[in-house]
Amino acid sequence: MHQLSKEGIVLAGPGGCCARSLVAVTAARTMAAADSPSTALRRRDLCSRGIRLAGKMRADVVDLLDTYVEQQGLDASATVAALEGVPLAAVERWDEQTGTQRLLENLAAYRAFRALLAQMLEEQREQLGEADAGLGRALAAVLLQVSAFAYHLEELLRLESRGIPGEEGDGPPPPPRLSLFEQKLRGLGVLRELAQWAVRSARDLRQLAKPSPATGTATGLAESP
């Protein structure tokens, strides 16, 4: 005989078949909560604001790139090889990524850029002191935007009841000793890749905010396991 518990879960009695597990019921309730209209509305709002933040950040990084190239005496068309510790925005099979993968990769990237920009700012102060406070202020402003965007991504993950990964080991490895010119080239590479990440982030957030054809609500992270 089967019994009904207070939670509405069927329990197997003597000779009965296996009942649904508490884990399955809890998962179903969590999914239902994640797909609720209020959650979907909040998700769309966060995605919309994130897209605007990414657009503003890209515009500021492009302006910073122009200033950086001029102040550092670099050629704007200079080729910079792939840099260790700098996350690449390009990804294979982008359309096959789950919502969680998109957010976690973005979060890891902006945490890395936060450390890289802080390092660039410190090097800039050591090289020029107060001789070029304008470039330092521009770097600091972009650093602040990167930090704010990382926090915004964490808010999206929290909305879906996803755990926020710790930051230990997220930052780039200690850079090798570089000449002054190599430091300038590395900074150029960091800013270029950050601009590309801003484009990818806006694209990722647009994908997350797309409504599901079946429900009319934002798909968000429901596709994630």
C-alpha cells in the first residue's frame, strides 16, 4: 500500500514500487520557481541592463585603446600574439552553449580582466607617475566597469539559484618579467580582447533573454543541466 506524506510525495508501502525521490521533487519545484513570471521578468531586466552595460563598456574601451596607443607610442595596427592569462572571447560552437556555461565563462573572463587591468594601472603609475593622469583615470574607470559587470553576472547566477564560483585561482598567473615595450604590447592585447568580450557578452545576454516559443518566458538558464 502507498502512503501520502505531508509534502505530497508517494511513499512505497510493503511490496510497492519505488517512489519518486525527494531530489526529483525538489528539482521540479526549483525549475518551476525559476520559470515563474516574476523570475522571467527579473531575468529579462538583468539581461537588458547587462547589454547596456556591455555596450557602454565597449565604447569606453575603444576610446581607451585610442588614448593608450597614442600615449604609449604604439602602432594601432601592431600585431599582438595570444597572451597567457588573457581570456579569449572567441569560442567554438557558441550556439550550443548552455545558459550556465555562458554566464560562468563571462564571469571567469571579467574576473581575469579585473586583475589584468589592476596590474596595468599599477605599471602605468610606476612608469609615468602623475605625468599622464588622464590615462590612469581612464584605466581606473574601465576597471570599475569590469568589476561592476562581474557583479552583474553574479546576480544573474544567483537568480537561477546557481552557486557563485570562488575567486581563488581565477586571476591570471603572475606575469613573466617583461621589458617596458613588452608591457605596452601586453596592455594593448588586454584592451583589444576586453573590447571583444564586451561584444560577446552582449550577444550572450541577448541569447539568455530570448523567450521560449513554448512558454513565452525568457529561456534563461532553463536549458542548463
